[in-house]
Amino acid sequence: MMSPAWFVGIDLGTGSCKAAAVDEDGQVLGFGAGEYSGAEAQERWQEQDPQELFRAAIASVRQAVERSGARPERCGGMSIGGALHSVMALDDRDQPLTGVITWADGRAVKQAEAVAATEAGKRLYPETGCPPHGMYPLYKVMWLRENRPEVFQKARRYVSAKEYAGFRLTGTWQVDYSLAAGSGFLNTHTLEWSDSALNQAGIRPDQLSPLAAPVDLLGRLSAEVAAQMGIPAGTPVVTGSSDAVNSSIGAGAVAPTQATLMIGTSGALRMVASRPVLDAKARSWCYAIDGAHWLVGGAINNGGVALSWLRDCLNQAHVRQPLTFEDVLALAGRAPVGSGGLVCLPFFAGERSPNWNLNARAVFFGMSLTHEARHLARALLEGMAFRFKSLLAVLTEVGLDVKQIVASGGFTQSDLWLQVMADALGRELSVPKWGETSALAAAFWPFLSMGGAASISEIRNWVQSSRVQQPVPEHAALYDRIYPLYTELYRSLTGAFDEAARLQHELGW
């Protein structure tokens, strides 16, 4: 019997769905994308239509399969990677009672703050690896209990967008360890649901999906969905992992001294560790991958979204010839390293790691009459880089040794942005040849499940580097001089951030 020759990886992201058809040697045969409209925004709420997400998943796979030219009968399996921290409530007929509440949803801030102030809440981070923050589904469920009691009473189960898509593919409810860990409900040491977290939310363990390893079989592809995708009914669907895990693994950053730096709309610095690694100050998170690997790191809210803000501001004066991202980056490239002493705290959307401060606000400090738009653009890039420098310091402090960083996400398209990051972090940045690392790793899980590889470390056989960005010593030295000013600005403004947030709330902003 002919062996399987190719696999499908699905990356069900927050902004779009992407899919890749990949052969046994890690060569991408075809790529597809399915778009969906932005999340509905109401104050701090962010919800998405689960049906729209699922339709995009089908469309992306069909496109990838058609472009691959691969023989459908030789498809060996597929998996879905899903965005962390999403949750939706379903009734006893598995019908949605809410939309998919995304990671960006801020409605549960007060619930997280209230839990963090209790002794029981202080014990949650050492157990779950999740700092007390409203992005976690644990607190979103608490919000539903307090503000939508009619939904809370009817809810038979709480699932992520990925779990819902997996159910639609196979008819089975199951969740991988990393998605479960990113909910705030998983004990990261025992890989079982946390009684403490369940009690905080007031739900039962049977309202969450059964837990599984990424290589475990989720089920077989239904005939109806298979026909729409263009692959055989009964194709194995393995559980797979989260987009964050897939991003790191798909970049080939699985060695103990490697980290992944991802910048898209937001950003993250992550490492794959062989044990749970926790921070006494709860500045980082720790999510289980399987019984032998954990994802350790931190995330920031302000990646490409901060650059979008500057572009949109400048475009108010460029209505007839609006600037693109590339134009703004070119503008930054015309400014000197260090931006003429202009320092940016880029907290346009609050802050996650390492201080978990939603009240943090953006600041440009040190501006004079000699500074121009180009200095603003470069200072913004450097401010983001300093945020990652603070995350790198946390990883070092908890005992992880980062020697090389693999870059992923949209920022890898800019040589300037890569150079700023390499200089500020003082580390070599390697850029994989294939940019859609999450979709690549999603295809690797079924390959690993069928015995095509012995462990996740063999993903490195699939990953090729396109280039390496080395730090410039003179630039790194200047950033080391500026960084203490950056951290002192943050420290001294903490109280002012809170007051500004209160004022803006009173003014309706």
C-alpha cells in the first residue's frame, strides 16, 4: 500500500485562516487563505462569528489542496492550530450562546483584578502558569456568570474556536494541552483540569473538553466537510496544538537555547522548555505542550498595531496619497539609531508581559523642535524592541539561556525592523525561509502522529533559514545605554498611567 505523501496544516488565527499542504520532506506544496471580517467591537468586547471562522478554514484548505496539485488519496492527515485564549459558550445541543470571545476582549478586567487580590488567586499562577489577566477564558467565564446569567445557566460547555472547528470536522470534542493551558483552567504540572480554577469560575470539569496530546487522534474527517475541502472522507484529524506553540515549533526553535520572536499585530517571545518554568513575580506564562514540553515566555499587545496607529495619524495629512506600512518603515530608516534621544513607551493598547498593566499608555519622551516624523517612526520600533528586551531579561532571570532567536511574523519582511530587534536584544536573529510557521507545524503533527518523525525536535529537518541578521555592536551599545532610561520612565509613570486611564474613562474614551 502506498504511504501517505502529504499533510494539511490549518492555522485558525484571529485575523484570518491559513492552510498549507506539506509533503513528507517539509516542502510546501500549496498555500491557501480564508479571510473573515474583523471582530465585532463594543467597548472592550471582541467577538467573532464561529460559522464564519469555520467557512474560512474550509476555504483555506480547499485553496491549498487545489494549488498543491497533490493526489487527494495520498493525504495522510491534518491538524488545526488555533489562537490562544478564545472561548465561547454552547448549549446542550452544541449551538453557540455567544460569539467567539477572543484574546483581545477586555471585558473581564475587573474579574481578573478581583481574583488577583485574593489568597486563592495568588495560588493560581504557580498552579496554572497563567498570570491573573482578563484575556484568559477563566475570567471571561466569570464575567458571563456575573453579567450574562441567562447564558451562564444555559451553557453546557465552554470551548475555544479551534475546538469548535475540530468538532465540526469530526464530531468529537477534544482539546490539546496548550489550548487548555491558555484558558487558565489547566494545572500545568499534572496536565489535568485545575479544581481551584474551576471553582473560581463556578463550572464543572465536564463543561470543558477532554484533554489530549497534540499527536492524539481527534477523529476522522466527515464526508460533508471532506467534499468541500477536496480530500477523502475519513482522513485522520489529529488534535494538534495552539498557534503559539506551532509558531515556535514551525520556526524550528526547539533547542534549549533557542527562542522565537514573533511580531504581527501583537508580539511574543517564547521558548520550548523540558519542564514547567515559572517566575516568582508572575511576569511570564508557562503553557504545557505535551508531557515533555512547555512553552514559556511573554506576549505584548503593541506590535504592528502601534505602527498602524502612526501610519493612520500621518495619513490624515496624506489623504490623496496615503502612506503604507512600507512607507512608514522607510521613514524610520531615515532616522539615526537611538532616534536622536527620543524614547517611546509604545503602550497604545495597554500592556501584557511583563507587568500586565492594561492602564499603561503610550508616551513619546524627550521630544524637541529638532525631532521629525522619521524620529517618531524609529522611536516606536525601538520602543517595541525594548519591550522584548524586558521579556528577554525575565527569561534569563528564571534560568533560561537564550543564545539564538528565530524571527517569525510580518516584521520579518523589513530588514530595518529585524536589525533594530537584533541590535536591541544583542542576539542573532534567524529568519526561516517559510514565513507561515504556524501552518507548517500544524502539518507536522499528523506526520509525527503516524511515525514520520520520532519527536518534535525533528521539525528542524523541515525548516530552512533564509537569512541571519547579526547585531551591530555599536548599535547594541547605544541601546544598552538608552534602555535604563526606558525602564525608569515606565517605573516613574506607573501611577500616572492609572490616573490617565481613570480620566479617559470619565471622558468616555
